[in-house]
Amino acid sequence: MRILLAATYETGRQPFGLASPAAILRQAGHTVDCADTAVRALDADAVRGADLIAFHLPMHTATKLAIPLIRRVRTLQPKAAICCYGLYAELNAEHLRELGVEAILGAEFETGLLALANGAGPAEPDAIGRVAFVTPDRSTLPALDLYASLDRGGRRDTVGYTEASRGCKHLCRHCPVVPVYNGVFRAVPGGVVLADIRQHVESGARHISFGDPDFFNGPTHAIRIVEALHRDFPAASYDVTIKIEHLLRHRDLLPTLARTGCLFVTSAVESVDDAVLAKLDKGHTRAGFHEAVGACRDAGLAISPTFVAFTPWTTPATYRAMLRDIADLGLVENVAPVQLALRLLITAKSRLLELDDIRAIAREFDPAALVHPWKHSDPAMDDLAACTLAAAHRMQASGATRTQSFSAVWRMAHEGPAPDFHLPARAAIPYLTEPWYC
Ligand code: SF4
């Protein structure tokens, strides 16, 4: 069978979600084309030649971008079967079926894609199976230098993206991983991860970005991998995502991360308001966030916090408190400006809908926006969210520094001038050039 695997947007990373099934399908004798429309327009000839067209939908923005493409490929190649797979395929199965998608595969999709290619009928998202992972095949993906790079004080390093695990042990209420994995995580075998890193390094990567929802869901597995990474590729650096709770519980492992080349840790702080953190079931407090910043610094790791800045419970005072904490902790240069502007997404099947106060404001699911829309009880908070988001985009487009962007947002929230922030030199804080995180 001739199969076209398509991705639309993976936060500036070369898609693991194409490379992994491409390897498994090719090993089974199928012909596989890969299209990443984030970096190259979809090739109409590849669409016309395909028997099966499968879209990888790992996140919200990717799914929104895929919807017009699904309509287009349906017109270009009406005989092909269309499949959607990944986290947001399962969350939005009903709407995708209305677009004519025959097969929906959720978590751990490689096995289902192979079954589909081998002639099984339309698949359903189902229990989380176990994938027999093989080394991802990246041979027909766009080159790494077309993707986000690592900025280290002005020096740009090529980045390779891989995954050492999928899913998550935790059940944070706002997280799209939860309705699909429901507290389960799956490790990718260490040999497969190391082989994927090797091919990235051989393609020019100097930095590896691990996309695991939480790198310390399996700390023993994680540490084995980074020790091997450092042994085999001592010049390579890497970054990981770890929740505050795990940074504190496994703080003894943080020096190992630093020693093996970890440059920074992304952590979903979400809020500095303990009442909001309890609503989100995040498993940490404001004090824990402060402690984790210190633990990372003690270990020599930069921390890159992410936030859900605007929730139904956010007030002008708590928003300003978030800015104040970021400034007081010396994190202005560690936070991507868009993180000061993100609004809570209530996705299909979200655990947030368990909460009475969310059900009271969540409107009917909007298939175009792929969320339950909501409005804040104080319209001024929605205005502030819109203004800060516009400012984040404007400042990024103009090449403003993070401090300049933060100062602009500060002025909006305080309706007054921003103080002089005493900041570490920008060169000290590495970051990926694609900041979007959704
Ligand atoms: S927010 Fe992070 S820790 Fe919480 S469930 Fe999602 S992936 Fe897991």
C-alpha cells in the first residue's frame, strides 16, 4: 500500500510521529511518503498517489491546521482512506469523522496504522496498546536545519527531537494527555532512543530535545538514557520537560542531568495561585515552584517555566502576582512571552468539565476552535488576555527581547511603568527558537 503520513505543526520539531510509523510501515513492505506542512507545502502528486493518508495530530494547533488539509486531500484523492492519529485525533474523533475521516487512532498509534495498512477495517481509538518500537526512519523528512534551533547567547545549534516515553502517570485536570492516557505512560526502549539520537547527531544535531510529557515519569529509564547519551555523544546537549513535583521529589538526580549535558528544564508551573493549582490538580504549590527554581539553579540547570496565565479564576491581582514572582525569581529571560498570555483551553473530554464552576461557563463544543469556549466573569480579564497575546506576537515579530516583552506586559497589567528588572545576561539562558507550547 502507498501511504502518505502528514504532520502540520509540531512546535518547530522534526516529527517523531511521522518517523516512528514510517519505519514500522516500511519494514512491513509498504511505500511511505512523509509530508510536514510546517516546513513544506503539501505535494498534490503525493496525495493523488496515496491509498491511505494519515494525519498526525499531537496537539491543538496541529489539529486546527489539519482540518482544511483534510478537506483538500479528500477532494484531490477521493479514493484514499483518511486516518487521523495521535492525542488530538482521539479527543476530536467525533468532529473528524464528520469531515470524512474513516479511521481514528489515539495513543500508541503505530500498531493501529500497521493494521490499517495491512487491510484491517476502519480503526477505533481503543485501550492503550504496546507498540513494538523500532528506530524511527527520518530519511524522507525535511532536514533538521529547517526546524527550530537552540539559541545559546546568539549561537544557533541544530536540534534533533526524540521521545523516551509517552503518556503520563499524572491526572492534571487541564491536560490533554489525561483523557487519552488516563494515568498510563509507556517507555520507548532505550536502544531505540539512543539509535534515534545517533541518527540526529549524524545529521548535524548538537542538541537533543526530549518531548516526553514528563521525563521523570520513569526516572530510572530517563537517567539510563542520558548517561548513555553523554557517554556516546559527549559534545551533545539536551533539554527535557519535568513537572515541579518531580523536580522536588527527584532533586538528587538534577546534578546528573546537568553533568550529562542538560541545558534547561521546561516545567509547567501554570499558576502561582495555590487555589488555581488545586483546581488544576497540579500536585504542586507556589512555594514548591520557588523551591524547584532553587533546586535547578543549585544543580546548574536553567528552568523554563510555562504558564496558563488566564483562567476563569485569574484576577487582576493574581495576574500581577504571577508577573511579580517571575521578576522576583529572576526568571524574566526564562519565560517565553507567549506564556504570559495563554488562556485555559477546555478541550473535548477535559477533566476540567468535572468542576461545577467550569461546567457553568463552558459553552457547547466549538468544532472550528476545537474547544469549549468560555468567558471570564470580568470582561477586563478577557481584554487583558487578548492584549497580552497580541503584544507577545507583535514583540516576537519585531525581534524584541524577552525583557522588553515582559516590560510591555507589565505595563498593561499595572497601567503604569515597569520597574528596572535586574536580570542575568541573556547569554546565560539557552532556549529553543520556537516558543509555542500548545
Ligand atoms: S500536565 Fe504534565 S504532569 Fe500533568 S498530566 Fe499533563 S503531562 Fe502529566
